[in-house]
Amino acid sequence: MGKLGKNKELSRFEMTIFAAGDIYGGGGQIIISFFYLIFLTDYVKIQPALAGTVILISKVWDAVNDPLMGFITDNTRSRWGRRKPYFLVGFFAILAAYFLLWYPISHESEFVRFAYVLVTYLLYSTVSTIVAIPYAAMSSEITQDYKKRNSVNGLRLIFSQCSSLICAVLPLEIVKLFEDPKEGYIAMSLSFGLLFSIPFILMFFFTHERVPLAKEKSKFSIKEFLAPFKVKSFRYLIFMYLFAFMAMDVVSTVFAYYMNYFLKRPSELNYVLGAMLITQIILIPAVIAISNRVGKARTYMYSAIIWAIGIVVLSVQSTAFPPWAIYVNAVLIGIGLIGCIVLPWVMYPDVADVGELYAGKRNAGSFSGIMTFMRNISSAFAIFIVSYILQFSGYVKPASEVVNGVTKTILMDQPSSLIWALKGIVVGVPLIALFIASLAAKKYPLSRERHELLMEYLKFQRGESKESPLKEKELETLKSEII
């Protein structure tokens, strides 16, 4: 193994700069989840099924480029390290990709509009992969100190949730500033493209990697890609991560339609989302504190139960309820959701340590490649399922009316079949997903005590200490429990 990339202590300044990188991870996906499908159906004017097909095709592409990017970043050797060169690329690429993604093309041919959306979404997915996988990998490498690493990832999630709040509330407010919503979407894309890209140029200049670097490079193979799945702790984490985000993405995707066409309160969408996200931001420190006290997996399970209760309450909401009820419900969902969203990424660096024990080298990029791919799969599944249900339940697109040269969008009444479909989506898929995620959390084997033993042994495995802290039988027991 090579020497540590940097021997400097992790400062608060560097910690903050690195954590700010998750402004893109949290906010970018929130805007996609809440607003992209309805942007395609109501402003680009393509059929819901075509919009869902775009997302599905892009995830087939992600199945190739996510693991490939994990391999590439693990085997990058440069004066700046394995991860940071891609942050420099990301600064310019995010700006371009985000603008093109939200450009409201208005060609008369639906096929041309579909082709444009497909190409730009594939570009956006590729750019996200180029920056997200090195960033996630570096979250386990910016420090080897357990408490500092938890602090870094906790701070990341605060940035992520603050960004999620901004991105749930402000995009539509920016759009509303313009008489023509299409001009508003262009302004929104430029504003948020800049917000998302700036942290990556700062990370390139001001952050450092702090893990031993293997001198030899690995060869890409299907076996190498699938290696993380052989780690028991990682498999359970993947189930927790995938199904929690699937539940969130399904509700996120359908929620704009739910507010517009069922509760008939379209102007309040961003405020309801804001109530939910403010709750999450406030509770992040509490979630971290509770997980340190009772365990990360157990805290996750408690959170999933609260979230499931919130979803059941949401399913019985109606126009007869008082106006404040939806805000109370949003707070309840936020209380449960935050634990399920925060904890998988707090647990990820611990699982990357298990991967180092298993492989004898640190290939965090391979683990983050799979995590990122699973995140994309959950989002794709949500948008694809929702789009096809909308298509086949009789969704009626908004009408357009030109007033004084400005195009106005008029929401149409929807058939009862669509309203029932919305309610079914809000309840069925999330509850099933949360049940599976909770079962995985119950069986998650990497307790804090086991992780502390693991870290002591890894120091010996890296050559940083002369004597093994574990006897051979103790080591075999630990491996059987967590690998």
C-alpha cells in the first residue's frame, strides 16, 4: 500500500467545503423527483408513457456507466488523487447538462421532442455519474477517524437537506416570476446549475484524500463489479437504501399531481414540501445522536415505522380536511423520512471498511458505483411506474391559451380513474418498500462494537501497526459476522 495522500489534519473549513458537495446530491435529485415528470407532460407536452420510457432507457445506460465509473475512479492515479480530477470536470459539465435538461423544446413533432429529452437526460445521467461516484467514494476517505467521518457525513446531509428544501420551494417561485413558464424554466436551470457546480471547483482546490493508495491497478471485470455484493453488510445496506429511496421517489413523483388534481391546491405544492423538508433539516442532529445511542439500524427501523404512518394518513386526505392538515401530515412524513434517508449514507463508509477487509484493498469507488446505480434505479422505477399509471388511468394534459402573446397553462379536470390511481400509488408502493427496508435493517450485522474491532484490525492490515489486535479465531468470527 502507498502512503497517505495527505497528512494534514481535517480542518473545519475543509470539512465544510467537502460537505457542500452534497448540495448537488440532495437538490438536483429533488428537482427531478418533484418537477421533471410534470415538466415533460405539461410543458414539453410529451405523453406520460414516453416520459417514463426516457427514464427507463437512461437507467439501462446507468447500469453500464455507474459500475464503470467506480472502476475508473478507483484506478485513477494523478497528482490530485483518485477522486478530485472528476470534480473539475463536473464544474463545467453540470452547468451545461442542467441547462439542456430543463430547456423547454417546443418543436411541433412529438418524436423530435422525445428524442431531445432522451439525449439530454442521458447527458445529465452521465454527468451525475462522473461526479457522484468519486464524491461518495471520497466520503469514506477524507478522514480515517470514526467520529470525524460521522461528523463529515452528518454535515453533508445537513447541506443535502438544506439544498432539498431550497430545491423544493424555489424552482417554481423562479418560474412564477416570468409570464411565460418556459422562460421561467430556463432561468431556473441556469440558477440551480450554478448553485450545484460551484462546490465542485472548491473541492478540487481545497480538499484532500487520506487513505493508503494501492500501487497496483485492478482490471475491470464483471467479477470485480459484483465483488461488493459478496459482503453481507453491504447487501443489507443496499436493501435499506434502495427501498427507502424508492418509497420517497414514488411519493415525490406523484405528489405534484396529487396536489394539483386531487387536493386542487397547486399553488401550495412548494410550501407543503417546504414544511416536510424543514422538519428533516431540524431533525438531522437528533437522528445522528439517537443512532449513536441506540444504533444506526434500529434508528432506521423506528424512522420507517413513523414514515409508514404518515403515508397511511396521506392516503385518507381529502378536500374536506382543513387546509392545515396537509402541513401536519408533511411534518409527520418528514420525521420518519429523514432517518431513512440520512442513515444509509452515514453507514456507507463503515461498509466500505468491511469491503477493505474482504478485498485486502480499498475500492470504495466500486461500492459507491453500486450505491449510485441503486439510487438511480429507485428514481427510474418511481417515474416509470407513475408515468405509465398516469397514461393508462386517463390523464388529461393541461390546455394552452395565448393571452397577449404569453402562453398560459390551464389545468384540466381528471377522470375518477386517475384520482383513484393517485391514491393507490401514494399508499401501495411506499408501504411495501418500507416493509422490505425494515426487514433488511433488522438483519444488518455491523454494530458499532464490531466496527471498532474492524478499524483496529485494518490498521494492522495496512501496516500501520505491528501487532494484530485480534487472534486468528476472533478474526474469523468477525469476518463471518459482517462479510
